[in-house]
Amino acid sequence: VHRNPGEPEFHQAVREVLESLAPVVSRRPELADAAVLERLVEPERQIIFRVPWIDDDGKVRVNRGYRVEYNSALGPYKGGLRFHRSVYRGIVKFLGFEQVFKNALTGLAIGGGKGGSDFDPHGKSDNEVMRFCQSFMTELYRHIGEQTDVPAGDIGVGGREIGYLFGQYRRITNRYETGVLTGKGIGWGGSQARTEATGFGTVMFTERMLATKKVSIDGQRVVVSGAGNVAIYAIQKAQALGAHVVAFSDSSGYVVDEDGVDVALLREVKEQARGRAGDYADRRGSARFVTGGSIWDVPCTVALPCATQNELDADAARTLIKNGVVAVAEGANMPCTPEAVDLLQESSVLFGPGKAANAGGVATSALEMQQNAARDHWTFPVTENKLQAVMDNIHDACAATADEHGQPGNYVLGANIVGFNRVADAMLAQGVI
Ligand code: NDP
């Protein structure tokens, strides 16, 4: 804590992983000898830079940019960029730390990193977003590369932003290096199913957890928080598998739609019009928009937090348990507080931690990198089948490891141990660097 002051999210993420690792560390003394844990909590490189840009009124604005290149033992740094006013070093470090284990869990050759800026895209014009992205990339380009560090999207960074970032990278470097960013458009190096991958993967993971209890997702009553990239495609996949999705949210409030969320309308409001949750309710008779209170008050059997960190606390967990929740899977990164996770696990609710449950996004980014390297394009079904296989493997590896350690059904323990062992083995083999 004294080396990383004022970074509570980073402390929270590290504590959660280290708590799971006690049984591994006691079995493997070579880890302590090589100071693997001490090295793992220290990012390999942290870059902080000024991002000046000019708004539509001609006024100069200044934001702060970050890229934390956390760990490259398994492959080039890989992880998204977040543009949100709450971004500061502690958030980027927590996300980078989580990313290292998540990427290891996928079994693909990717290290972990994360970046972003305190730039808030809400209410900015397309031109302002473009000028910001161009300025951001004017510094970032020297740190990234297809063999070095491969950023992608996250909160506030979707297809539009990746396009502007890629355009500026190409212009500065005079290289059409598609493998430098993922989440690109289909016509210029992007992968089928990447947009859908995180949300789809979260639901695939949930389905597999439920199957261990001989329960189907078909017919479950589902609440999904958020209304962004992850949430929209989690809703779509859950519905495709027969679930009844009754609520979603954004930072302005939540919407309850007892007829089932209309994904086409939600996409129109969010992806095209860049509107608010209330705009959906205005256009749909069966929906009501609620401000204040918590989306987790809406009764459900499956809860998928897909918005942001620490959005589901102990009170929300108690409400969910009281209402008969069977499974909770984290589409977002660290959306459940540690107290909420403890309560859910104590009540035998199936709990899928983000590292495992939302790894489908980065896994499909790695598939995008494979296609870029081979100058190939796979179809949607081919890519989705590969995603399904990755999610099933992650689930089964976590479950088997939890069993092995005498804690069946503890996916937190399983995910942390599987991810850690893969990274630690590579670090041990590569010496003290
Ligand atoms: P988006 O920006 O597309 O959507 C984020 C959604 O969450 C928006 O509806 C936003 O509402 C809402 N939200 C954000 N912050 C808050 C807040 N403080 N309170 C309430 N609502 C909030 O981001 P993504 O869908 O890409 O990311 C969501 C989560 O999933 C993040 O935790 C991210 O790290 C994680 N994730 C994303 C992956 C990806 O592939 N995109 C991969 C793995 C994890 P509003 O617009 O009103 O701010």
C-alpha cells in the first residue's frame, strides 16, 4: 500500500488474487525464491502522457493518457483503452493486473496491459472525439506494435474510437499494421464476432456454470446492468438461448421492460443515436425508466453486471439472494465488491468472476490478431465456435482446479490459480527480468 498510495481499486484487485494464491505459494517454494509475487504486483512499464486537443469552440483542452504495460511473459501486452472521467492510474493498474490473469486463462499467447484517459466522450462531437484520439495516438504510437503491445476498446472506446486511433497510427508510422489494435471494423482488419464476444462469452460461461447444477439458461429471468458493448450482446445471447431479460441500465438510471428487452431498439438508441436509457423507455410502451435505487432490486434468477467496477455491493447481493438468484457472472471487470462476492458464495450462488466470465472479448481479440497475421478472414460461425471452445475450456479449467483444491464451485479460486500458474511458470522459465 505504501508503494502505491491512493489506488484503492488496485489494492482491491491484488488482495483478491493474493488471497486465492496462498495454497499454491505454500506448495511451490520456488515462487518465493524468484520473488514472483513481488514482481507480479509491479507493472513492467507505466506510461503517463499529456493529451492536448482543441474543442469545437477552438479552446485548447488537456487530458491525461495512460498505458500500463503490465506483464509480457506470455506474449505482447494486450488489453483495452478506457475513456471515462474516472480514469486515473489506480484504475488502469487494477485493470492491467486483472488482464494478466485473464489473458493467461484464455490459453492464448497474450500478455496483459491496459490504458486510457480521463477524457469523457459523453456529449462530445464526432470531430472532438477524432481530434482527441489523434492526439492520444500521437504519443501512444511509439509504445505499441503488433509484437509489443496491442490495445483494444473498453468503456468509452468502441468501433468509432478504434477507427480514429488506427487511422492516426497508420498515418504517423506509414505502416498498414493491422495487428497493432483490435476491435477494428470488418472491412479493414477486424474480426467477425469481436463486437459481440465479451457479452456472448459471459452468457456462454453462465450457461456452463448452470449446467453443473443441471439447470438451463432457457427460461431464466435475467437482469443485465449497463447498456454498452458488453451489456447489449449479453442481452442478445441470453435471449437467443431462451432467457427472459427484463432490465438494463446506464449511468442515468435503469429500465425495466417486463415484455423482454428489445435489443434492436436498444442498439438503435445506444449505438446509433448515442442516447440515454430513458430514450429507450420513451419509445417502448412496456418499459419504465427508474432513477435512483438500484437495478439489483429488480427480481431475477440470473444477474449479469456489465457496467463498471464495484457496482454490485453487499446490499445488492443480499437483495439478489432474497429474490432467489441462482447465478451471477461478471461481464464487467470487478463489478462485485469483495463483500458481495463473499455473500453470494456463502449462499451457494454460482459466481463467475470477470477474469473468467468476460475473457471472451480478449480471446476474440487474439483471434483477430491471428487473422491479421495470416491475412485471413474467418466467418462469424467459425469465430463464434472458437469463442465457445475458449469459454468452455476456461470454465472447465477453473472448475477442475477448484475441485483439486477442495473447494468445488469456487470459480474465483479456480480462475486465479489457473491464470497465475501459467504466468508464473513462464516468468520462472524466463529468469529474473
Ligand atoms: P461501454 O462504454 O460500451 O459501456 C459501459 C456501460 O456501462 C454504459 O452503459 C455506461 O453508461 C455504463 N456505466 C459505465 N460507468 C458507469 C457507472 N459509473 N455507473 C453506471 N453505469 C456506468 O463499455 P463496455 O461495455 O465495453 O465495458 C463494460 C465493462 O466490461 C467494463 O468494466 C469493461 O472493463 C468490461 N469489459 C469490456 C470488454 C470489451 O470487450 N468491451 C472486455 C472485458 C471486460 P453511460 O454511457 O451512462 O456512462
